[in-house]
Amino acid sequence: MNLRRDVFQAIADPTRRAILMLVASQSMTAGVIAANFDTARPTVSKHLQILTECELLKQEQAGREIYYHINAKKMKEVADFIEPFRQMWDDRFNKLEAIMKNYKPEK
Amino acid sequence: MERKTKVNAEDGKQELVITREFDLPVELLFKAYVTPEIVEQWMGTKVLKLENKKHGSYQFETSGPKGNFAFVMSGVIHDFVTNQKITRTFEMENTPFAPQLEFLEFETLTEGGSRLTMHIVYKSVALRDQILQLPFVQGINMAHNRLQDIVNKLK
């Protein structure tokens, strides 16, 4: 039931990345987060649960409300690990695209 | 803003997947992979050999920022289907890193758009993680300022 979650799987999902970006701007409750998405509320809850389990998000109790906020330390670990590699390919592919824009398709 | 190139490297797995969507028809994306002069420009390497066929092989050479060391990347091609896929091995010669297996898939998205999926399988989880953390000799150095030159020349 309680599957082990890993961060790379967590950030592979576009909705979860969007949630991380949203919460990065300020801490917010599940309700406020869900209001930013067209996705059904239970789906957003599931995403929040995954992000929390892999420690990208932290929960903080404030009165009756639970606020989600970014776990900066964990986010940095992920970024440090993969970002230079991603950047290398992004640079290459940007070049490829720029170069090929000068060619006409052979049809 | 959504980043165009995505790298999905799940924890504890000896593989990773790189995906990128291009604002180019798939024919042009593929052409960039099989034409030696073009590969040289975007990979920042010399192409010593590139046989675009099943059982063919390739060899690229790159040098350090001051031309002070040469570095050869090579492999054999296991499968080759024009505008669709290339399956090949990749090896950095004279390094302690074991060869890796690469599955490249080229797809048409919409008219004028395409996607490349590069699935790389490493010998071990540890090797994948080590390669991810390498300060990459193969590209970054030469990348930026040369781009504009190349594009200008083509016009």
C-alpha cells in the first residue's frame, strides 16, 4: 500500500512539476493548490501525497489548516544531480534545432 | 516556462530517458543525426566515421578547449530505420566507463513538429550515476559562441 516513492519519478510528472513551481512561490493549503488546476481534487491530493512522501514538499500545521511548502534542501539535491547533464543535452539540441531551421524539408 | 529537454533518471535504475520536442519535421531531425557535417556542428565533435546502416559503426572525436587533448567516442549501429530509429552502442574510448546501449526514436508530432526519445542503458546503476555527474568533456566547452557562427554560415 505504502509504496516507496522516488524523487525522479515524482518530478517526471508535469502536474507535479507545476505543483512544485506553484508552491515554490508561497506555502499554501491543498485547497488553494487544487484551485489552480483543472484536475479533480482527489487527483491533486494524490500528487501532494507523492510529493510529500519523497520529501520534495513538507507539511506544516497552522491552526486547523495544513500548509504545504517546498523542501529546498531536497529540491537542490535533485537539481544538482541531474541539471548539468540535462543542460548539456539541451544545449546540443538547441543547436541542432537552430541549424536545421536553415534547411528545407525534402518533400 | 517548460523546459524543452527532459531527462528522466529514476533512482536506483541503470537507465535514463532523454526526451526533446523539436520545432522541425522529423526528416530534418533525422538528417541532423546522419549527416556528418551537421553532426559535427551540433555535437561539437569531428566525425571520423559514420556508417548509417545496420551493422555499421561510427567514431567521433572531440578535443579540449585548447586542443590539448583528444577524446574518441565510438560505437556500432544495431538497427537503423530512416526517420524512425537508431539503436547503437556508445563508448568513450580510453576511459574506465563501460559502453552503453542507446535506443533513439524519432517521431512525428504534428505537422512540422517532432520528438526524439533517447533511452540509454548503462552497465550498472553506479555507472549511470557517475556519468550523470561527470563534468562533461564532450560538449559544453565549445557550445555557445560557436552556434551563432554556424547558423550565420548556413544562411
